[in-house]
Amino acid sequence: MRINRFLASSGVASRRKSEVLVTSGKVSVNGETVTNLSTDINPEKDVVKLNGKVIKLKEKKVYYMLNKPADVISAAMSTRGEKTALDYIDTENRRLFPVGRLDKDTEGLIFITDDGDFSYIMTHPKFEKEKQYIALLTGSVDDRDLKKLSKGVLLDDVRVGAKKIRLLKRINGDSLIEITITEGRNRQIRRMCEIIGHPVKTLKRTKEAGISLGELGVGEYRELTPDEVAKCMSRAKKPVKRGERKPEK
């Protein structure tokens, strides 16, 4: 790896500024000052210093999408021997964790990462990340029921509702709906539907922050593309300071 690329990849400066740092004699490799931009280094073996301070490459963060099966908990580990979301991921000894929660009996999209900033933006309520679900509800849902879910019901003394909702079709007397929410309260959709008298039979998350599950099979996962990661990170509604964060319920 060229020395200027190494410096840029480590985050100390842009590629152009890194070139200036090298040519001005501020960089050393294994104790010797280098000024030649064509200098190649081995990041795993060579010791690179900038103004006497050791510089290391930033470890690349990873971002996965998992189609979580039902009866699997969205946690990094289980104290009761339950199957976890991470059991489906090749962690490569990284400290990965699920982003947010997905109920044990709910299947579908959940992100897995080692990037705390990504998780912060995706789960903070002020960022209002949209989560889309397909739910099979007991009984025949009508327009009045949909309006109730849209206007909101009381959960924990707070009125919460669907941002978007529509009836897809009826199946043997039951109702298949598509519902989108921006909050992440514990078992929110199940509790909302229970209140209006149409308990959830099955629930699947199909989209989050504009990223769709697509054709990913149950129990399968894939890495997010750079564009998908950028899409998730760029959809913050307003800046939020770290100290403002409230734990997800």
C-alpha cells in the first residue's frame, strides 16, 4: 500500500493532505523519514509514525442484513440457550451486535453491525427511521380499524400510531396488512392490533430505513452495499447529541 493511501485510510488526513505530510518530512516508516510518495508499506508489519505518533489503519466496519427466523432472539448472546441472530452470521471474531430489536416470534429484516454510530442513528427515536411490516391479523379488518391504527392507540400512556397502513388482502377470514411505524416500542404492532380487537397471527419486517429485505431467504444474510449504508446514515431528521439518547423500550 502506498504511504499516502495508508495515511488517508487511517483517517489522519485527506489523500492530498497526506501527500503534503509525506513530502514535508513529517512521516517515518520503521524509524526512517520518508518523503517519496511511491513508498510502499505493509500495514501489518511496518511501523508508521506521523510527527512521532504511531498511525494505524482504521478497522473497516461491517454491516449485514439478516432475515431473522421466528423463535430466534435479536441479541448477541443468550443466557438460556436460545438461538440468537448472531448464530446465523459468520462473525469472523468481530464483536457484532443486532441493531435495535425484533421480537422473538417476529421474523424478517434486522441489521447486524459493529458500528456504534450506525446503531445510534438507526435506533434513536428522533431520527424517525421507518420500519415496514407485513402482518396477518385475526378476523376481518375494515376501514375503521385501519383509521384507529393510523390515528393511534394508547401504549404506556402514550398515543402511538402507524405512519402508513393499508389492507393487502383477506385470507380465509383473516386480514393481511402492510404497516409502517417509526417508533420501536416493545411489541408495538402486536399490542396496537390487540387493542383494536384483531390480534396478530404472524408478523414480518420487510423494510427499514428504505432498505428492503428483497429475496433474502429466511435465515440468510448479506452485507449491505456502501450506498445502502450511506442511505441509512443520511436519513437523520435532525442532529441529536449523544447525551440526549433514550434507551429503546
